[in-house]
Amino acid sequence: TQAREVWTIAGRRSGKSRMSAFIVVVCAAIRRYQFAPGERPLIPLIAPSRRQGGIILDYAEAMIDQLPGTTVTRRTTEELQLSTGVIIRVESASLRTSRGYTMPAFSGDELAQWRDENDANPALEIYRAVRPALASVQHSLSVSISSPYAMRGLLYDMFDRYYGRDDDA
């Protein structure tokens, strides 16, 4: 059985962005999904800044260029449209930008560092917003990768709840 969520806590300069890009590419370019005619599935890349999200997008494009049979049909500074029909897009760390899409995957990069306009971390609300979009796609995957920041917030809550547990709870 495939995991539906991956939570990774790793130190700075450990390759988190490259790993996130790799997982996104597998989900966007290699896997095949069934979507309604005209439906454009989205894989959002949410990072502390759009510039950081762009780094993941650059890694993803370079990986896709190495794949046979899948091409980038359109590139902007914040989006890749693939010949598979999937869109990979850098999104702001806001619960408003992550609603209303069909998502085969989600990438949350450095979520312990996300901040909104009120300097609050919106990770929990974004997580709650993307879960229904992921649930509508069979074999979808949510990937959250971050360096640790504090003993609070969604990343710490997931660590505290699941790390070292043998059960599925």
C-alpha cells in the first residue's frame, strides 16, 4: 500500500528541494491518472517564498528534460505545464490559493518557516485545505519537507504524533 502522506524533517542543505522536485516529477510526469475532459490537475509547490518555490520548479524542469516521452509544453517563472496535462505551479503559503483544484500531489517545502501577512504560520490551514483535493485522486501524495524550527506548529505536531510509533494511528 502506498503512503498518502510523507513528512520529512531534515537539516539545512540536506537536499530537501531536490527530493521534493523528484517526488513531484514522479507524480506529474511518470504516473498516469484519469481526469475528466478539460480538467487540469495541479501540483502546487508551496515554499516560504516564491523564489524558493522557483528553485524546486527549476529542479523539476531539469529532471523532466531527462525523461523520455514527457515534455514541458509551457514554462513561466512560476509554472510548468506538462504534456501529461498536469500543471506544476509555485503557490503562495496561503490557504486561499490551495482550494478548488484537483491535486495528484502536493509539495510543502520548509513548512515550518511559512508565514502569512500576519506573521502566523498557515501550515495547518493549508494542510486542511489540500486534503480534500488530494482525496479526489487515487494514489495522490502529499509531501511535506522541512528543517526543524520550533517545538510547535504542524510539523512538530506530526513529529510528536507519529515518530517512533508502530501503529497506523
